[in-house]
Amino acid sequence: MILKSFLYAVTLLWVGAVNAAQYCDPVTSVCYSETKAGDLYVRVAIPMADNGPFDILLQLVAPKQTAGWAAIAWGGKMTKNPITVAWANGNKTVVSSRWANTRTPPVAYPTATYTVLRGSTSNATHWTLTALCSQCATWTADNVKSALNPNDKAAKFAYALSPTPPSQPANNASSITKHTIHATFTVDLAAAKSDKFQEYITSLA
Ligand code: HEM
């Protein structure tokens, strides 16, 4: 009996550890692979693809005080990969598709497009972006194609943020000031796969 309880506890702990990267939104029931990057929660859901291109459901949750803007770079570095920048605007959030060839303010990147979805809100303490990105999973730089591997349990991403909000929060082409923090982190893309992906998108539209 004691052995049984012990094994049960171990199993629970093990399942807990394996699922540590899973976050299911209690309101929408959408499940994401979640990583905490500094103060920023990065949540990703993808379809059951084995290679790119595929659309990506992205949720960023950031504390207002720390993140006047926050961004993720899909290839794990500042330059030559798609960058998603987001910030609060009133009680909503704004997303901006950017790209940097050099370590200078990233410019608009029209190749990657976003649909802002339900659950993109801002309150007194936090802002949340929920968006579908098309063309964040594949990109071309210097004639070299890169693609996220949807089976990667530790895909390398980068994030950056600044407490200074953009100068024109309503305008997604607004200039931003340089980050105060930047770092790399990994995302479990294999855990982001969901056979409910299309259902999620429809339910959040
Ligand atoms: C006004 C906008 C920006 C400027 C002027 C800028 C400038 C720079 C500079 C000069 C560096 C070299 C190291 C340092 O000085 O800290 C750097 C590094 C870095 N930046 Fe930016 N940056 C900007 C926006 C962004 C954004 C939106 C991201 C998105 C994640 C980002 C991600 C990074 C990362 C990950 C590094 C580390 C080195 C690398 O990956 O190249 N930066 N940045």
C-alpha cells in the first residue's frame, strides 16, 4: 500500500514535470506550450505539422511596468529573423511585424502577418496579446531559408523588452527605444502541437 502510494506520487510528479510547459487558458480552454522568459510569458500553439510552413497561435503576457514594449525573435537572435513586437494601447494591445538586418531599430516586415484575436487586452497591471501569425515559422535571410522544426522540444527564441512604451502606441509602425533586457530562451514546440488548432482559431476569432 505504501509502495503503491509512493509510486502514485512519483507518477504525479513525473507527469507534472513533463507537462510543465503546458498552459491551458481557464476561460477559452486553449492549451499552449508556455515558457517564462524573464517577466514575459510566451505561449505558443501550432497545428499537427511535421514541417513548415504553419501558422502559429501566439500569446504574450507582460507586466505593464516592465514591458512598455516586449518582443520575441523567432530564430533566437536580433537580426535576420521575424520579430514580433507588442505593447499595450488603452485596454487593448497592438502587434507589429518587424525585421532587423543589423542591430538597429527593426523595420516593418510585411511578409509575416498577424490576426489579433480575442483575449488581447490590457488592464492596470498586465497586457496580453493573442494573435495568429502567418509566416513566423519560415523565413529567408541572405538567400538562406530557415524554418522552425515543429518537433523541436527546445527551439531557440530570443526576447527583448523595454519599460519605455512606444512613442505612438496606437500606431503599429511606431518607433521603439532600445531594449533594457534581451536574452534567449527555448520553446517546446512539440508540446505546442494541437489537433484542436483550427478549433482554437475559430473560437478566438
Ligand atoms: C530600437 C530598437 C533596437 C535597437 C536600437 C537594438 C540594438 C541592439 C544592440 C546595439 C545590440 C548589441 C548588444 C547591446 O547593445 O545590448 C542588440 C542586441 C540584441 N537585441 Fe536589439 N535592438 C533593438 C530592438 C530589438 C528587438 C525588437 C529585439 C527582439 C527580440 C531585439 C533583440 C536583441 C537580441 C536578442 C540581442 C542579442 C544579440 C543578438 O541576438 O544579436 N532587439 N540590440
